[in-house]
Amino acid sequence: MGLSRQDDREVTRSAPAEYDIFHPGLIWGKMSRTCLPSSNILISSLLAMVLTIGFVFSFAAQAHRLAVSNNPKLTLWAWERDEDLSYIEPLKVRVAYFAGTVFVRGSSVRFRPRTQKLKLPKNAVAFPVFRIESIRASNVSNEPHCLTLSGLQRDDDLNVPCTEAASFVAKTIAARMEKLQQSNLQQSVQIDFDALEDERPFYKELLKNLRKELPTGTKISITSLASWLLADKWMERGSVDEVVAMLFSIGPGKKEVLSVLKKRKLDSGVKIPVAIGISASEHATNKVLFELGVQRKTDNLYIFSSRPWTEQRLRSITCEALAK
């Protein structure tokens, strides 16, 4: 896929699954204290200044709050490695964590769960992301054939995920979400699938089945190639609640995509809200995107990191993205 993050990941050691959501952690963005001289004259002067400018300051504070309210909600992707995000502030930052990969080949479905540690602060807003991989191997002679209305599929089509497999994938994801239930955190789920053109019937069927399998009110988000939101629009109305445009690891077509973005806005074509996904590692791409103000044209900004998240790394990319 043009926007696949497979090449942008790092190989990390496996560890027992752990979702330590009650780790107290630190507060992201906490200001350091400033020590002032202990002087009666200085204290009196400061009090006088506060009383004098208090009225004006109240208006400035209100304006600042209004400016901050225009910022998009931030969501960090915690991908396939150990991550310690105990320092984030839950009121400002959400976490979309890799929960496992569903492998599909024809009608065969296999699931590999997350095995890396994840630490989040108490009351963190977090939801799982399931990666779907379509196995298009050349030798599938031992795999069960997929039945269609016209009989068995041709040999060269056997690798395409069957629409019949969509139900099994949806049930797999729903069952896994039940095991991941932690308080009220699992109100959303995200699907990450770089569907090729001949895999779209399977994908559409999967999303329909997933809606039926999940509890009422669960929001479904999917990642999307930029092309799906610019020219190649194929999604169906009401199929999902959010589409995240993956504006990183774009591949050979990056220059063309960025050029089109200067003239056209991202649109699903069926009134599905569009969020933006960027990488903390792609500074050149981000520079173009931020000059276009794409991060200001969305309610949700997702950020991926090819390296483990740190508080400094988070500060750096958010300051860059949200700079006035």
C-alpha cells in the first residue's frame, strides 16, 4: 500500500500482553516552577500589578481559551512495540493502540494479538486498532476454495479475500474487543486495511458485519489512502463514523498527492467525517501539510511515530502542528 506503515515500524521484542491503564504517570505539559525573591516590596508590587491588570487579563485568558478550543483533538497511535504513555494528559490526548492483526487469505482467517506492553495514565481515553493483512501468496492449493454464484473462483482469484470471510473477521474483532474491555474505554474501534480495488467488496461486507457485531453506539473508524478521499471515492454512506486520511508514508505518489491537496480538500463523498493522520518523523511532508493548514480543517488529528513515544517527542510534534 502507498500509505502502509509496515516499513516505518521498528522491530521490537515480544512481551506478555499488558494494558496498564491505571498507571498514575505524569501530567503532560506540566509547567516548571519559577522561584521569586522573597521581598516585601516585590510582593507588594506584584499584588498591585495583579489588581491593575486583572480586568484586562480576564479578557486575554478568555481569548486564549477560545483559540485553544479551535485545536483538533489529538490521538496518538501506539503501534506494535512496548510503549509508555503514562505522561500524557487524558483530557488532551487520546490513544489508538494496536490490538492485533487479522490475516485473510481467500476464506481463511487467522488472528495474531498484540504482545507488547502499553502503559497509560488513569482515566486515559483509549481504543483498539486492528490491522488487516490480505495474504496474496501465489500457492494456495491447500487452502479451501471460495464459492461464488458462478461456482468456484478461478485459480488466479483464490487469494482475494472472500466476502464470506467478512463475517468471520467481524466476529473475531468483536470477540477480541470483549476481552479488551476495561471500564468504559472501548467505545470506538479502528480498522487499518489497505484494501486493493478487488478487495473492496470484502471490505464493505466486513464493515456491515462489524456494525452488527459491535454493541450499539460503538464508533467505527477506518484509516484511508489519500486517494480514497480525493478521486477514488468508493465508501458507502453510514458504513463508518470516521475516515482517517493517512498523509504519511505515501510512497511514489507523494508529490502528486500533496499537489492535489493544494487545490482540493479531502472528502469521503458520502458525508463521513474526515480526520488527518500524520507522522512525527516526516518533517518535510508535515511542513507542506501545515502550510496548507490541513490540521486546522479537522476535528481529529492522529499522530504516528516510527520510534517509541517520549514526552519530548510528543511536545515537539504537537507544538509544530498546533503553532499559531
